[in-house]
Amino acid sequence: MEMSNNKFEIIHETMNRANNQLSVKMLCEIAGVSRSGYYNWVGSEAKRQEKEQKDRADFELILIAYQYRGYDKGAQGIYMRLAHMDPPVIMNVKKIRRLMKKYGLVCNIRKANMAKAIKTNHVTDNLVKREFKAYGPRKILLTDITYIPYDGRFCYLSTILDAFTKQILSYVVSESLEVDFVLETVNQMVEKHGVSLKTETIIHSDQGYHYTSCSFIQLVKDKGLRQSMSRRGNCWDNAPQESFYGRMKDHTKKQIRRMHII
């Protein structure tokens, strides 16, 4: 269809040239298209212009999502960012890919930064010991990662939760499990809530490779936080965070399915 449209456009341009001596019939025969198809194409100019304006308006939204936080995103990352705009923008991944291709927007695929994500043998003590509400707000911060299925794929959600207030202090959605989005969650939390943090504030996680990575350990130190970890394979040591993810998935399952259908 796109090839035929290109041929019709060339025929139309040729017919409008002052020095053209070829008829529509001859040009259509040369191009291998029908005259009726060409005349239908000419007659649908208004609809094409309307569609082009709609595509451009949607592409402007895609660009905003693409440039959010200063790093490139693929179609899935753009889809998630659009869904989190205020108000939310619902645009399926297939359309996003089509408009990216149409207007030449390319996301350079980043190679995983393995130097940052290398797991160390650094495992800290469990300082929290399930006493989630014993010390008041902003004293115990729980962090973890979960996956969210959509469009036949997965995205990943990193959150930091105040164990006392149950408030989500920061969250970041990512297309991949690179360690960067976990670091961004901490940076976002400190940027938004740093004033209310205490020198004895603990950030507690499991023993996953994100949290034992050199970059995460250093970031926690740089931000003046104390690091704590659950015992291996013991989800109860981070129970409020696990409970939040369970309730969130129950609550959003229907909404995510509806957004995917749309």
C-alpha cells in the first residue's frame, strides 16, 4: 500500500509539471498501477492531510515521552511513559513503532553496563529484623523490583516504600533489568524527600545483584544511608514491600489488560 501511494504521488507531481507530455494513462501503465486507484488517491487528499496532522500530533507526544529524563527510550518505554503522563495518553506499541519509523526516530540500544552490575560478595546484616514500624517515618525504607506484563512482554518496576507510613517515596519503570534504573530510584527518592531523611535512615532490600552491585553500595554510602539486607530466600524480611506489589498487581491487572486492548 505504501509503495502504491509513493507511485501515485510521483504521478501527481509529474502531471503538475509544466513540461509534462505524458497522460495519466501512460504514467499509470509505466508505474504498474490502475487509473482508478490513482483517481481515488487524488480524491482522498483531505483525509490524508487529516491523518497526517493526527500522526504529527501523536508524534509530538512520543517525542516528549522519548526525551523524558534525558535518555532515549524504545517503543515499550515510550508506551509506559505515555501511560504515566498527566493526563495519561493511551497509544499502543504498534502505533508508536509505526510513527517512530515514519518520522525517523531511532532509539540506540544501550549495551548493559556490566561493570556497574557486577555482583560482589558484599552482603550486609539484616538491621531491620522485621521491626518495620518501630522507629517512625523515614527511618526504614524498603526497596525491591517487580515485573509487570504488558503487550506480550515485561517491564520492570523499582520502588522505595516507607515501612512506617506505607508511602511510595519513589518509583522508576524500565524496559530492562540494567542496574541504572535501581540507582535512579534512589536518586529520585533523595531528590524528593532528602530533607526528611535521617542520618540513621536504613534502606533495606533482598540480596539481588542490583543491591550487591558496586554502584548501588557506593550510592547508598554517598547519600548517607545505611544498607540492610534480608536473609537469603526469606521474603518475610521485606514483607510490606512484597505485600504492596501483590495488592498493586491485583488492582491494576484489569486496567493493564484494558490499556493493552485499546
